[in-house]
Amino acid sequence: MTYLGELAALGTATCWSFGSLFFDAAGRRLGPNNVNKIRILQATVLLSCALWIVTGRFLPAHLPAINVFWLSLSGLIGLVLGDYCLFTSLVILGPRRATLLMAAAPVITALFAWPVLDEVLGPLAIIGISIAIIGIVWVSIEKRGAGRVLRSGSLLAGTLWGLGGAVGQAIGLVFAKVGMGGEIEPLEATFCRMFAAAIILWLFTIISGQLPATLRALNNKCGLAFSMGGAFVGPFIGVWLSLVAIKHAEAGIAATIMAATPVLVIPLEIIVHGERPSMRAIIGAVVAVGGVAVLFLR
């Protein structure tokens, strides 16, 4: 199918946009650290059920050990370390600044995919990526209300954590493509990544003594419902589509389209929260969509 990878990447960004609203609601009830652990576990269960529906098994079978290694490493770097860096940056800098830093992920992905995957982007692809990132950044850096006041040390720390999140996401995507090779389906690969991330996160929860507090958070049924909704559209469908995207498109191009989440959130904020977008947000969205269009038409 023509443009399957690009369409899957667009579907990923759409899913992550919906997921951000669910996780925002869940985080206010369960706490952001608990949401991260719970959503990964929920997504792992959903992926296992999907495997049973598709293959008749709850776990992937007959996967080469080397592929499982790369996929597990991808889950560790992208879903555990990368997301931890991102969430830490969100706490320090706030959503706007942290989202801005994540706009660097497509560039890092393209640079890392060049030597690892031998994916060299043509001039038109580079132009499309540049236009899309400009639009995404333009939307992300808009200030709504009073900005968060930061000390210089906090700003530096938050920036480093945010860049760490972008690097983690980029390396995680590239390693996931290495792990899939040409024979492993995206659903199986997504399960391997999520399962490895779940084991690591919950082992750390137990070792660090955070398990009682996390289990207490499970008593909030409303928070769990919002988390499950976010897990369904985000780590389950969204991450699954992201691997479809990188399997059928260059990693840098797929990462750029997936990075359009801040733009796609705008209409959702209008519907859910009744927020009216500014002219700046509209212009940024149009520019970002134009860049994505170039990637489709390259």
C-alpha cells in the first residue's frame, strides 16, 4: 500500500493526541509516576490479547533471540529511560517547553538512522522535515497565561532531561526497526518492547519500595479508567502503529509525522476544553501540515 508508513505515522500522532488528554486526566487522579507504570502494564495486557486474537497465542513464538534483544533494548531506551526523561522535563519545565524539546526527536532519529539503518534522506524529505518541525515548534512555544518561572539551574536541568527524552525516543525507534528486521510483524515487536519495559518498571518499583504507594493508587477507579483509555490509544494502538510506520517508511520521516502531536491536540482542546486557538497556533498548524504534505508528496 502506497504511503502505508506515512499514514501509520499520522495515525500514531492522532492516537498520541487523544492519549495525552486521557493521561492528563489520569495523572491528576493517580499521579504521573503511577500513571507511567500502570499504562505500560495495561498496554502489555492489551497487546497480549491482540496477539491471541491474531495468532491464537498470548505471547510471540519462535522469535530469534537477537531480534528479541534489540526490541527489548528499544523498549528500555525508548519507553523506560526516554519517557522518564520526558516526564522529568515536564515536571521541571512544564508542557510547552518540554514539548518544544521533543521536537528535536525527528532530527536525532534521522541522524541516528543514517549510519545504523543506512537511510539517507533526499533534499525534498529534508525540506519537508524542516518545515514540519518549524510549524511544530511554533505551536509548542506559544505561551498561554503566565509562564513557569525557572531558576537558571532548573532551566538547564529541565532542558537536559528534555533532550534526553528526545534522544531516548529516537534511539528507541531506530533499535525497534533493527529488531523487526524484515520478518517480525509490528504487533509482535510492540509486545516485546512493551513487555520488557513493564518488567523493568515494575522491578524498579518493587526494589525502590514504591510498590505499596502504586498499589494504593489502583483504588482510584476513575483514574484507572482514564489510564486504560490512554493505554488503549497510546501505548497499545499508537505504539503499534509507530512500528508499522518505521517498518514501511524511513525512520526520520516517520518520526517527523509522529511529532505532529502538539498540532493535532489543538482541535481536541477545542472540543474537550472549549479552548479557542490563537492565530499563532493556527499558523503553526498550517505550516506543520504543509511540511507533512511535502513528506507525502516527495
